[in-house]
Amino acid sequence: MTHTVDPQLLERPIRIVVVGCGGNGSAIVSGLPYLHQALLAFGELAVTLIDPDSVGETNCVRQPICRTEIGFPKAIVHVHRINLFWGLNWQGMQAQIQQIAKNADVDLVIGCVDTRKARRAIEKWALHSRVLYWLDLGNNSSSGQFILGQANNSANKRKGKCRLPTVTELFPEIAAPGVKDDDQPSCSAAEALTRQEPFIKQNLAYQALAMLTQLLHHGALSYRGGFCNLATGQVVALKDQSMPSRDPTVV
């Protein structure tokens, strides 16, 4: 089944909010300028990156952050570097998704969070906002998933088309309350390196960005997500709206 984007979306800057700038978020933001360049003939990207945290010591291990930036807001650090290199004017905010107005002009929210609580916050915001798409990324040590959906909100109801279920509709356990999250940061750089394969987040981010390129540059998708496994070298596409037979990575 093919999903087509509303042509009007491609006639103006596409407004994106990236939630979280840890490993997945920093990889997504590093790749988004390439998509921006691909869209210049048709439009462009207007990106806002949000994260409530400041840079910590372990962030310097797996993210493009140097030790002199420890203590500064993560979102500001990442966006400042991207803007300087690419000559962009993207925004960074030390904030949570709840602080983004529900009537804000947002076309796509990219969730790069690692707890069920954070996914519930994105889900709640998306349901009461006008956002058109929600792209979720999540991973464990060597595998992960990227899933594109459309919240059942007023903006998507007006479209009158078949709606892509969100990650929380396909996999309710990924945001289920009452389940303890493994959301504790690594206590050392050595532990940060041993908990995850070095390239899982970059692999996941670029698979997701390639999918967004199909949607925003070419206007249509024949799949709406996928599952990556570095241990086996496999990428399995999620091609329809039915409930998959396997669980996603929940991180």
C-alpha cells in the first residue's frame, strides 16, 4: 500500500520538531541538512530541536560533542554547530514537548526519546496538536526501529484519507504506564561504550532519513518504517498498516 503526501505540504518550508538530542537525536539532526539540500528546488526544512538536558561527560563518547561543551544545553549545542556549518537558521530550545504550543505550526515531530514516559508525552501532545506526522526512533544495544505514523488529531481527520497508525497504536507496550523504564544514564564513558554497538544509532537515523526523503522529496512511500539489526545485518521494512507479528525494540 502506498502512502502519498499532501502536495500542499511540499509547497512551503516543512516544519519539524526533533524531540531529544541524545544519540538518535544528534544523528537525525546531523543528517537533516542533507535532506534540506535535496528539497531546496521545492521547499526547505525549518527545524527546531528540543531537549531539557545539558551536556554531560558521557555525551562526549557517542555524540559530536566536545568536553568544552559540558554543562551547556544539548539542543543549543547541536543546533549552533549545524547552523554554523550549513549556514542555516534552525532553532534549539532547552525544553520538553509539553512546552511546545499545541496550536504551533508543526508538520512532523521526530521522537528520539528512550523512555515510555517520554513517548507518552509525545503521544499526548500529538493527539491535541495539529501535527501531521510522528516519526519514532528507538533502539537497544544492536537493533532498533523507526516508525512513521499520524496521530488521530484534528489535522489528520480533516484530510479524509486512511491514517497511518502511530507507534503507540501499533505497539502499546512501548509507552505503557506502570512499566519501569531503563532510563538511567551510563555512569561512565566505558559503560556507555559497552551498552550499545557504536553505529546502531547512526544506522537507525539514516534509515529513517532515507524514508523521509522518499516521502518529502518524491511524495510517496511504499513502506512506513522498519526494524534494523546490526547483529544479523538485516533491515525489515514495515509495509502496511496491520499489526506486525513481532514486538519492536523498547528503549
